[in-house]
Amino acid sequence: MKRIARKRDSRQEIPTASTADVAFLLIIFFMVSTVFRQSRGLKVTVPEAEATERILKRRNVTSVWADRTGRMTVDDNLVTPPLITSIMSEKVIRNPDLVVTVQADRDIKYGLVTDILEALKDARALKVTFATDYRMRRGG
């Protein structure tokens, strides 16, 4: 009597039961290890103020930096006043509640601050604040 050999299934399956666990762990790894870059701006010494108000919401805030040599930056890019107008007008269109913080060095020529303010006015960025250091009153 002749024996009939059974055909063995030569396909092997890859176990996929832990695929979701691996994907979840990769997501957690990338969330923990990702570093969000913050704009650095220019090195400025802001003027002192006797009274100040802190802006708590950082979501609707962008900064224009100006140092004592007259360089200006927005989003870490060197700009000129006409370029400030075009950049800020796009930002205001995307976010009408945008607040612009002017971080100007205390030794800057005031004409440059006026140029920045005019550029912001032309861009319809009308919510403007100035960055200052709080100075406490002494002896009183």
C-alpha cells in the first residue's frame, strides 16, 4: 500500500499582534525626543520700566527684534521695514488677533523704532507691545 504524503503548508505568517504596541511606542519616543525650536532673536538689552504687564498667552504673539546696530529680525530672519510689512500682513491675515512684541535695544535710534511701527501699521498689525525689564522702585 502506498502512503499519500500530506502537503505541508509552506507559508509562514508574520505575527502582527504586537504591531500596535510598537507603533504606540514609536509615537511616544518621537514625542519625547522632539525638540521644538524657539526663535532666538537678536541680543538686545530692553529698556527698564516702572510699570509693566505680562502677556500670558504666547499663542497669538510674534516678536520683532531690533538691536543697537540697526539689524531687525522676524522669526530669526534678517528683515527691512518693507519686508516686515509683507511678513506681518500675511500673519495678520492668518491670525487677526495677533499681538506683535517689539523687542528693541535701549540704545537703538528711535527713528528705527518709528520705521518698525510704520511697517506694522501698514501691515494692519495694530496690537503692539514693547518688551521691557521691570524695575522696582527703591525707598518707597
